[in-house]
Amino acid sequence: MLTLSRRHLLQENWKEAIVKYAEAITMVQRAKRISKLGQNEAEREREVMNTGRIGWDPMKNMDWLLVELESNLLVRSIQAKIAAEMIRPRNSVMQLNMGEGKSSVCSVFPA
């Protein structure tokens, strides 16, 4: 119901309820990812530090929330910042650093 083609059918209070439910599911997914990391300290630290949805609002970016759900990942704040800049470019150049999750997101949407 949150897809672009269907969300207009929902009343605002239903949208809010479904978004809250989707957010809860992403937190369960996160907990499962953390529990599976075992002894990998670096990856566990990165996952624990990413509490999710910092720098973006899921009510305004429902598509991003759907990507999180379907991909079993949380958009990190730096990813949200870069995505927002790429959506609304202002004649700027961006540096996409190694280890910032480009491959994880790009594998969801192959060219």
C-alpha cells in the first residue's frame, strides 16, 4: 500500500500507521542482522551505530522506507544526505567514499 501507485488510496492516518509498522519491521530486521554478526566487531559497531532514519523522514520518503524493508538494510545518514543531493543537484560534485554502502544499495537496483 505504500508503493507510489497505491499510496494515494490511503487516508493519512492509515499511511502513518503503516509507516510506523514498516519502521518496526526494519528494527526487527536490524536486530537479526546484529545477532548474526557474531565476532565481526567492525560490522557490528557499524550496524549498532546506525539507529536508522537520521536525516530523512519516512513519511516524506516512503520509497526509501520500502528499499530498507525489501533490502534488509537501514539507510545511513551519509547515504540519505548524498541521495538528497543527487535528487536535487545544485551544480555540485560529490565524492562517494569506499565503505559507505554504494554496492549494497546498487545491488538492489541493478543497471
